[in-house]
Amino acid sequence: MTLHKLGKLAITRFALLSVAMVWGTPSFSAETTVAELAKNTHFHGIAALPGNDAGIYLATHHGIFVVQSDGRADRVSSNRNDYMGFTPHPTDPEVLFGSGHPVGGGNMGFIMSSDGGKNWMKLADGVDGPVDFHQMDVSKADPETVIGVSGGLQLSRDGGRTWSMMGPAPEGIIDLAASGIDANRFYGATRTGLIQSKDGGETWSPAHALMRPATLVHAASGGTLYAFLVGGGLLRTEEDSLRWRLVNDGFGDAYILHLAVAPDNEDVLYAITVDPNTQAQAIIASEDGGMTWSVLGKN
């Protein structure tokens, strides 16, 4: 990917096509599929449900959906809001967190659902809010720790009810992850590479020796860390070593924007990909830790 394309990515990661501004609210069929969603809305976040073939949560420009392994997609949210920021609670699959825009315009602040995405309530406006967190994550080491980017780097230590501004967000930030083993450690994927903070977001340093553009960073429970480097592919490491190894570099021109690890099987992964040339989105799944992938719902 050229730096020009990556520059566009930094601007449009959470609104991949300018045509979205004129899409309005599409009327999905009664038996919507993930393929239909990919053509008519934007994918902003993903989370895996526990249990074999239980499906995934998919946060979109037009609400929250549950997608089954056969590709069937059912809207579960009672609204069609734009969930720009989205992350699940680390231990309670019914609790989801989000941010973004309501259908009528404006910002939603930091919001929570306690019933699997059906209904949502605002927990806080955030600093100088209501915020619109595009990058956000909940710490798996301490679920009371939440981090997000809106007007700077914001941090909550009480589950998102109150927030403090830590300072400017890392330059060129594309994705953000909270450590799975340390509530004071965070990671960023930026246009210039992977970075880490070990002091609650106050200072940042490289997290990979090869500083090339990164589109994804994801921390799983127990200290496993994933990242996607442009021109490098999907990587994996353990947080206590940061000795990265290549998992898969066979994505062609596409790059991964979001990743989910099944809560009860770390070998089961789901990802949102986009092709920077066509802007085509896809949901892909792996049952072997990311070594091989298939398109979800593809016959």
C-alpha cells in the first residue's frame, strides 16, 4: 500500500466510502446476509460470541447485527445508529460498549448495552463531549479501565463513568488496544508503525522493530497480541516478550481493520478486511489461529 492510500485510510478507516454520506438508511431484507451488509453499510467493529458456531457481533453504520456462521445477519439493536466505536466486555458477553452517532445526528458519548446490543444507555459524555470515540478499548486486565480517542487520548478508571484527558492522541492513530495483562499498558497502530505505552498513555515508544504502517492492533486475554502491518501481514506475539512472528501474509492487497478472538477458543478468529483499491469489505474466519481463512457465509 502506498503512503497516499494509507493517508486516506487514516481519514476514512471508520467511514470507508464517501458514498456513505448519501446512503441514508437502507432497508435490509428480512433475511439479510453479511454479503448484503457489506454492500450497503460500513463495518466498524466485531466481537465473537461464546460457544461453537454462536456467531459474531458486527457493529455497523446502521446498527448492531449478529452474524451466524452461514452468513445470515440479524439486527439486534433497537436502533439504526452508527456505532463508530465498539468493544465487548472482556468477561460478560451480554455487555457491550460503544460510541458514535445517533440517526438524528450528533454524538452518542460513551454508551453501554447490558442485553447483548438490543438496548443502549449513555454512561458518560466524556471530556468535552459528548464524545465520538472511533478508537476505543476496554482492558482485559481490568475491565474498569477504558481508553478512547476523541479530541485527544481519554482514560476512564471506573468503567467509563468518568473520564480524564491524558494528552494528545498518538499521531496518525488508526487503532487502539488495551493490554490483556497490565491495566497501565496500551498499544497503538499508527501510520508509522506499532507503538506502546507502559504508563497509562502518558508516553509512547515503538512496539515493533520494523516501523511500517499498521492498520490493526488487538490484545487478547492472557497476553496474546495481534497486529496487521501493511506489507507484512498478520503478526502475533506475547506481551511479555514482544517477539513478533508472522501468522499469515496471504491477504493480497487487503488489510485487516478489526479482529476478534473467540472467548472460549483462542484458535477461532474473526476479522474485518477491506481492499484499498475497491473498498470491498469482507468478514473472514479462521479455526487455526489465523494461518488459514475463509469468507464467512460464502458458499
